Amino acid sequence: MKKFVVDASVAIKWFIPEVHSPAAARLLDPRIYLSAPDLIGPELGNTLWKKVRRGEIDPKEASQVLEAFDKTTLEIYPSAVLLPAALELALGFDRSVYDCLYLALAIAQSCELITADQKFHSVVTASPFASQIRWVEDEL
């Protein structure tokens, strides 16, 4: 079984049609084990809030996305145990602890983080952690 960590930039694409949505959707294969830190819920909620504010979706659709997200087989891990490693990564990359929580989980699980966050992907691929990250469109 393939194993990956996914971030909110990928998860939102499972429910809202965006660029890279088809690539993100292939990750919902039951033969793929997916995990994320518990931060993913609040990040997804915040993205939905922004989309409602911009008129891209209505509040009912945002609620439906949260309900559908809750039904995914995504394994959620507590952020608290990842914070020391995430802070160290954030300081080294000059990126947010939020982004680095996902990478810290991928490192802890000896797997790759799949992201659709181009800036974060670029920073990590230019580092010693390049083998821990994969672009959403990359082959699995």
C-alpha cells in the first residue's frame, strides 16, 4: 500500500473543482493510505470561508464540503507532537510552522508529502528534504 501525507492545498481539490483537482482526486484510491496533521481541518475550514467571502461557493456548499471531508479515510495525527520538528523546519526554510507540520509528519512516517502549494514545494525540493515532497501532479 502506498502511503502519503496530504496538505489542505490538496484536500480542498477533492471537493471544489480547481486546477489540479483530477490529480488530487486520484489520491482517494482505497489502496492509498493518506494522513495529515489535525491542522488540516481548520485550514480547510478557513479556505472554505475565503471561498464563501469571495462568492465562489455558498455557505451551504461549504458545510457540505466539511461533512464530506469528515467522511474521508484520512488518518489524522495530533499536531502537538510534531511541533518541535515543525518549528525547526520552519526556521530552516523560513516558511510557516503550519506548512512544516505536514512535512514533519511525512518525515516521521517515512513517506512523502503531496502538495499543491507551489512556493512550499519549491523551497523543499531545493533542500535535503527533497525526497520527502511530491507535487500533486507527479506520478504516484
